[in-house]
Amino acid sequence: MSVKIEDGCISCGACESICEAVFTVEDIAVVNQAAVADNMACVKEAADACPVNVIVIE
């Protein structure tokens, strides 16, 4: 599985606070793909919590 951030990220930091092993917020959220497989539960939680729905799990 892979995770991407679509255009429209508002850098709110919700994803990073929920799943800091995978998400880092700089100008926009950045995904650590190497950590996705071991952290799918919090990745899904972060995607559900994203206020602009830009986290896509493929």
C-alpha cells in the first residue's frame, strides 16, 4: 500500500499528531512511505481525521 497527499493540504498537523511515524508537516504534509505498512491503523485514522480529505490510501 502507498499513501499520498493530494493538492489542498492546509498543514493543520492533524495527521502528524495522530501518526507521527508516517506523516511530517512542513509546508505541506509529507509521507514516509517506508513506515506505512507497519502503521496502517494510524494512517487510516489520520486519513479519516483530515479536515480537507487529501490523504489517499492506495
